Amino acid sequence: MFRPHLAAVGLREQILSAPESEIPVTKYVALWEVLGSEVSPTIGLEVAMRTESSEFGAYGHAIRCAPSMQLVLRSLSRFMVVLTQATQLDFEDNGKRISLAYRVTDASIVQRRQDAEFTICTILNLLREVTRNPQLSPVRVDFEHRAPSDLASHREVFGCPIRFEQPDNRLYFSRELLDMPIRTADQRLFQALEPFLEQQRQSRAASTDVLSQVAHHIASSLSSGCASLEQVASDLKIGVRTLQRRLAEQNVGFSQLVEDVRRSLAESYVMQSDYSLTEIALLLGYSEASSFCRAFRRWTQLTPQQFRQRGRS
């Protein structure tokens, strides 16, 4: 499914056969958006409904083996950073109901509907798996993005009220969920996996913060033409070589990160604003609209006008 569309976001096919490689979150989310445009507008939901805990390595095994729903939910939230960068999953309990809120923390990633729908639906599917209750449903679901024209798939998957254009992507449950037995529990295996995941979490949390900060500074500096390695390092109060080393540890180069941020912002401006192409070019640090249009076509295989028309049709 993913292979035919990798080139559209600047990825090579070899990454699929290299388990140690990690796709930068900007490209990962962009790939989902390409699939939503080229394959199916509900691709995130469709894939999530076929996704099982075994596909997430130690993280998935820990979720499946957790001895209580409280630990399932806390593990989902606490260890998500082990799976992916620049995202956050919060478990909240206000005494009346519980919720899981998901968001992408990289401010440069604006077009992210498919990632949100995949993640929220996957979480629900994992809860159905560990309780062996395929009818388990939340009491409400919120999404950040606008409501699609056809909500039939969403209603079928979630079986509850769904709200759009909300502050975050969130699953709400009654507190009765906490009393549900975990049919897949294995306390000994969970206790063996938890220290390993905690070690991974601490290591990943530090590196994720760096990527998010760098992307934020790049996005803030593009229009002034100051999105340079030296300037961002200065803003972060670290040396240039230190910044390069930290990015290299995440298999990300500074130039590629600038390109990823530019593309994400470009797609957002073209799709969601009424800015002219000249205005968008200036916001992204291009000296003229023609340079921006060439870059946009290289990223998406569409002109900005075609991309805007497709998104609003």
C-alpha cells in the first residue's frame, strides 16, 4: 500500500526493508495525506481497523500484557514516544470520565487528518483487542480537522457522537472502562517489558524535544530568510556541531528538515488559506513565486492551483 507513494514524499523504497530506519514524522504524516488523496479518503480508519498490537513491537506487547485497564491506558500514553517522534498521547481522568488525547507536537505539520484518524481508531481497536470486546465504543470522539463530507465510515467505526474542529483528537470513555478485565493480561511479561520501555522512553523523549524545537524555529524563521543551521543553533543556545550531531542521531539532516517544514507549511497555506502564490512564496522564504511553484510541483506532482482545487472540490 505504501510503496507506490513513497517517492511523493521523498522516501526511498529501501526504508521499508530497513527496520532500524525511522521515517521523520513530517514525511510519515505527509505520506498518510498522500494515501488519503490517492487511495481512499478514509484510509486512516481502514488501516487502523486491521491493525493489531503485535505490529508495534515491545510497545504493543506491553499494552496487550498489562494486567489492568489502568495500566493499559497509562502505558499507551507514557510509552508512545518509543514509537514515534513529535507526538503526544495524554491519559486523563477527571473523576467522571476518562479520555485519551492525541496530537502532533510539530507545529509545522498542519495537514494531518489521516494520521489523527489512524491513531485514534488504532487506540480504540487495541482496547477492543485486549478486552476481546469488538463492540466496545467511546462515549464521544473529537478531531482537530474539519468534518469530511461523508461520515458513514466514522459513525460505523466509533458508534458514538463525533465532533470536528476541536482543540485536539480525543477519545472519551465512561469510567466503567477502568473496571473491564484485560483478557490478554500477562503480568510477568509486562513486568519484564516495562523497564525496557522506560529506558527507551527517556532516551527518545530527549531527542524528540530537539527535533520539535528545531522544526519550530525553522517555521518561525522562513519568512525572514533566517532559517539557517547557524541561526537555529544560536536560537537554541547550542553549538552548530552539537545540533548537527543531535539531528544525525535521529537520521535527519538540517537541510532535509527545512525542506520538510517548507512542504508542510506550503500545503497548509495552499489548501487552507486564500493567500496568493506570491504571498505564500514570501512566507516560505522564496524570492519569487516561480521558484515556489517549481518546488511545490516537485513535492506533490501538482501545481499549487491544482492542489488547492483538488482539496476544495
